[in-house]
Amino acid sequence: MSVSELSRRRFLQLGLGASAGLLIGCGSHELDPIASFATTREEQRFRNAWLHIDTDGGINFIVPSTEMGQGVQTALTMLVADEMDADWSRIRTTFAPYDPAFDNPSYFIQVTGGSNSVSSYWVKLRKLGAAARAMLVEAAAQRWNVKPGECSVANSVVSHPSGKSLGFGELAEAAAQLVPPDDPVPKTPDRFRLIGRPVPRLDTPAKISGGAIYGIDVNLPGMLYATVAQSPVFGGKVASFDKAAAMAMPGVRKVVALEDGMAVVADSHWRALKGLEALTITFDNGPNANRNSEDFTRMLEASMQKMDKEPFPDATQRLDVEYQAPFLAHQPLEPMNCTAHVTPTSCRLWVPTQNLHGAAAAAAVVTGLPRQEIEVNVTHLGGGFGRRLESDFVKQAVTIAKEVEQPVRLLWTREEDMQHDFYRPVTRARFQIALGADGTPEEWHTRIASPSSFQKAIAENFPEFSWLPVQALLGDVNMLAGLGTSFVQSNPFPYAVGKLKTEDEIMDIPVPNGSHRSVQHSFSGFCKEAAIDECAHAADQDPLTYRRRLLAEEPRYLGVMDLVAEKADWGKPPPGRFQGLAVHRSFGTYVAEVAEISFTEDGALRIHRIVCAVDCGVVVNPAIAESQVHGAVIWGLENTLRCEITIQGGRVEQSNFHDYEVLRLHEAPDVEVHFVPSAEPPTGLGEPGAPPVAAALTNAIFAATGRRIRTLPLSRHGLNI
Amino acid sequence: MLTLKVNGRTMEVDVEPDTPLLWVLRETIGLAGTRFGCGQGLCGACTVHLDGVATRTCVLPVSDVGTAEITTIEGLSADNCHPVQQAWIELDVPQCGYCQSGQIMAAAALLAENPLPSDADIDDAMTNICRCGTYGRIRKGIHRAARLAARTQ
């Protein structure tokens, strides 16, 4: 795909010019009828056209979600193509530009996150494909004067037992004259031809030739290059600056003041960087210049003291334990960037974002243009992990682009990225648990304390509702994910304990935070699964047997635990090795993991393998599914082992990959992924592999050493691989 | 003016001599397949070959390149036919794909020097960062590429 194709304007021209054949669209909501191309306005009909079958048989599918490595470009296309019985080799895909027609059916805005692309579109896209197939079959049946039910379809060819056959391309124009079916019926699973198979990814060839276009690769005629320095201290502002030296540097065109930093615009990225180096900026550090990580931990510890002082005096046994996990950075390998071209009447963006709605909302605020008028074209994303749900860098790019005539590409340095991320928040939990005579929990009290990004997310994505104090009224609805059972919990606490009580406190900690692959589950999966392991040991029971008893009414939890136990030889590790188990449901998917470890003579931790069992309903593409769980495990491991963002003097101490040490190839253990066969509708896959890792590992460490690790990362406890 | 030999072509570039080779390749020459990740030589996204040796270009001033022949991902093969690329296709190695140009160039340099690398050799040579966690498939891909290369010789 070339950059020129990544433009909505171009996209509309292409659509209108090349409108021969069958175009089928649908609105943003799953239950909308599939609208006929023929019945909508010229421009609107193209915007809604998700699927174009050309007269030469070529098929173009508009992928509504953004591709950040999770494989949606392939998986969503498979849903449509399978229902059409289309020739897979004739399918091309285009990423949807910003348009309400492409809103995520679960969120009602155009955003990719929460591991829900396949589950959200599971019905809608199959109906879309089924509608196209039905229209093409009907066109053939009319041509041959036979009943549609007598026809069959394979590989983009409609056939009749009499020997007649016609290709989709030959039928496309006739099909376009027909009324789409009101409620097309998707296939039953026994007729799937693509779904369930390891179909090769559509994006691989471009990603191994260097040809895939990421945000950083967008190159427009006359484009300028910008880079920024933001206040290192959160909440700081620019007090003063002297731009003379910067402006004297070769190629520097402009110095732009931002809300909390400065940008330099030049005719190359390197010259922009050199210009920024020459710029003298004095920051006013603001109110947070004396804050640090130790303060935050003390605040969280104080919150925990609000629980009962002497709980369960009559219990046979009781546990009273606290868990904590630190701030974490996302650090997708492509640094934050956005290309913008702003005129008094238009704003065009080319941006690697998970959140086209948020990008448009940010640009609308800066330009004063209506949000619907903002053109947002999305590129491949060099990783997302939740970082690209934010639009801070879009806002900056548009602010800078307003100051110059040409298009401008803003690109951050890694250091800016590391120090101005939206971090997984530092979180602490305390469990007070009373065990009965049989060792099962009679009472389970949980308190959790964490900063929240809920209000900020609403204010930035829905500026028109920013006055609503949602967080004050509801709390943070995600904070107790996996730990509570309130009506807002889509992932409730699963164990059959006597009485569950939860409380939470949103902490005022001046560090930006946001969604970080698996969000709150990265903590709840750790603390819940470590605490239940503590209960099992206190009750002197095998951790698997203990969990099975408390999950006896949860067949899908049992299914993944039994499968992982079988595949990992639970209870029978090789001599000198030790196992830890954890199971957690997130984004609808059940994952059980067993970590198999040992210690070397000099005390280093060896992780031999992580075995995973996953129940995500129907597995649309097993090869992509494996890669997602595998990658999520690696992600979870680095965050368990040593990754940590710390704050001193109100600023992040880490700055690049030398002091934020992500996992590398030589440290990555074997990861085995097994799926529970299922006919249930598909659920999430990008994130659910991550939450169980930390507890599987710390539970294995307990099995090996008797040491119970309750605060992460492990490197703080002298445990290193 | 500096003279560079890139993917078999000789070209002149007019840039400040301290400009890292990465930015000359991406912006001056227009070969965008080599990518920027960290700017400190820590992640390997910017790896190309200099006279066949895997080299990180985000910290390499263009004036230090001298007469070395530069090969970028675009010059590795015309049609994804290099054994590493073939293995990467077979195993669908990339996820987001952003690091993969660098991973492929590092793997190709390793195989050129050591046609049958052991796991330990791969551990030593492959220090590039992948944030999606494709390391398992990269390792398998290198073993597979070694077999493919042996077959075609």
C-alpha cells in the first residue's frame, strides 16, 4: 500500500471512479440493516461501502480496525471471505479512514482496543459476507432461471449442477441491482472453509520487504519535520525560552510553543533534533517537583490501613496480605508520531493510532473545525499496546501544523516517549481472608488503591461530556476487574468463596496513566492468583485441586486448568524443577498458565517453559492466535521480572532501553499455547495471555523456595534471570 | 557532498556529516524500510549491512561510512526471496512488523557468517528488541532459513 492510497480524499475518488461492480455497506451498529449501495447518497454510499466486488473479480475489503500486529487485517477479512466463499487470493484490504460508519460496534466510536475486534465484528462481518454471497447467487440464479438454493459457491465462482458457472466479477454488476437480504444467515461452523485455519497473514509480505507504511514512513510533498521537548516534570510548563540559537541552525524553520513543551520544525528530522538541542528552554516545574515513587507507595500503604484492624477473630486460619505492582511503560517500537496538514478550512492527518475518534476529537479542539470534518488516515502501527489510544501527540502535531503552511510530521525521540507515556498505574491491594476448617475461604475481603485514567479518557474522547463527573459518581468501573462482582464487572471474581467484600480508592498521583496491554488485569491476575495460591498452601492442598473445588461451577475455568495440567505434567515436574499455576479470565477469554522453573547453583532464576491453555471460543486463525498469546506472555514476563518506571523529583527516572530493560530473545523462554476446542463465539486474544504470567511465576518461586513475592518486579527481590 | 554505495548504486548526498546514516537512508535517499526505534543503538530497528556486517545506523554518522557497501532491507532481495525472508513468510514471524527489517538484516548477517547457527549462536547474535514478543518465531525462522539456504546451494 502506498502513502497516496492512505488518504481519504483519494479513497473517495477511487470509490466514485471505480464504482462498477457490487459495493455493500452497513452502518456502525450491528443490528442496522445492510444498506444497499444503490439507495444511499453518492458520497455516503461509498463511505459505507465496506466491501467492493469489482467486475474483474477483485475484492476490496475495508478493514474497520487498526492493525498493530494483532492480526485483525487478516482475521476480519477471513470472516467476510469465508461467508462469501471468495477466492482468498483476489482479496485486497484497505484500512478504514475516520468515519462513523466504521465505529467499533461495542464502543460506538472508532477505536481498536480491549481485545475485541474479532468478537465485536463476529456477527456483523459474517452477515456482510453472507449478504454479498446471497446477492451474487441470486444474480446467477436469475441469469440461469434456476432457484438460488440449487446453486453452490466456491472460490468466487457460483455453479449450478447443470454445469453452468459464473465468477463473482461477471455477476457483480447484476448483483448490484438487487436488494440486499434483510437478515442474511451466516454459515454454520461445519461449513467454514477459512475460519479455524492458519491462513497466512496478509501483512507479512510487506512487513518483510520493508514496504509496509507506518506513521514514520508517511512522506508528503514539501513535508517538514518536527520534534519536541516536553516538561520533564509532570505538570510543569515552559517558563521562558530563547529561540535565537535554534533558528540559526541549518534547516530550522520554526519554533513552536506547546502547552507543556517546545517544538522545533526543520527540513529534516536530524536538523529538527539539532535545532531542539540548540533551543534554550527554562521550565517551571510546577507543583510536583518534589514527588517520588516512595511517596506514592506510602500513600497506597496508608489507604490499605483503612481496612479492619482485627478481621475474623474467630476464623480457623486467616490471611492478611498486601500486593503491589509498579508503573509500567508501553514503549511500542515505533515512537509516537503524527503527520498533519492544516489550513484554515481543513485538517488532514496520517497517524498510527488505535483511536481515530480520539485523534479527530483532539484535532477538532485545536483547529476549531467540526470533528466530522477532520480527515484521519491510519497507517500500520509499529505496536500499540494501549499507548496509541491516547491522542496527546496528535494534538501536538496539529498545533505545530497550524503554524506552518506545509504538511509536518512530528516524531518523538525514544526519551520523550519513555518519559511521557501513559503508564500502567502503580497499584496496591490488600486481602483479608478467613479460611474455614476445610481450608476454603469463608470470607474474602479485598481493598485496592490506584490512580485512575477513567475521567481523563472520557474528557478527551468526548469533550462535549467532559463536565460530567463520571468518575466521582461511578468510581473507576475497571478498577476491580477480576476482583469484584458489581454489575459493571464483565470479568467477575470467579472463586466460590463464602462472602466477598470489595472496596477501592482512587489515588491522586500526578503521573499520567492509561490502558496498558490487559489494563487492570495485569495486576488483578497477579494478586488474585497469588493470594489463592497462598490459601491453597495455608490449607495444605494442591493449588490445582484447591482451585478446581472453588471453580466447580465454572466449566470453562475447569477446562483450561485441566488442559494446562495435562500439557504441563502438573505435579510431575522434572527433577530440580518447580511449577506454579495461575488462571484468569479477561476480555472474555479464559487462560491458565503453568510456569516451570529452577534455580542455578548461584541463585539465578531459570524459566524453562510457560505452558498456556486458552479458551477463547472459536479460534478464527490458530497461527495468529498462538502468536498473540505467546507475545502477551513475553510482555507479562518482562513486567514481572524487572520492568518498572520510577519517579524522582516528579519526573520519570528511566529514559531509554538501557534502563527500561525489556525482554530480549536470549531471555525469552519456550512458550507453549494450547486451545480448548470450542464452538462458543470468539472472545479476546491480544491481551488475555498476559495477566496470569506473574502469578504463575511467583507461585513457582514459592514452590521452589518458600519465598512469597508480593511486590513486583522480581529484580527488587534479588531474583534475576 | 558525500558518496555512498547503497544497494549496489552509487549516489551523492548533501547532508551535515554528523547526520546518522539512518536519516540519510530514510529521508535523503528515500529508503524508509530501515526504521528508527531508540536513537542510541539499543534496539536494532535501524540495522543494515555495511560490507555484510550488521550495523546499527541511528548512531553512525554518515561521514564514518566511508567506502563501505551499504545493504538495506530493500536491497536484501528484489522479491522477498532471501532465505530469511522465505522462512519469515513460512512462519508468519512479524506481528506489528516494525522491528522486522532490523531483525531480518541481523539474521541474514548471522547466517552469512555462520550458515548453521546453534541456539546459543542465535542468542549471542540476535540482540534486537521486538515489543510484540516474536522471539520464538525469530529463533525458529533462523533455523528454518539455514535449512532453506543449505538446500539452494
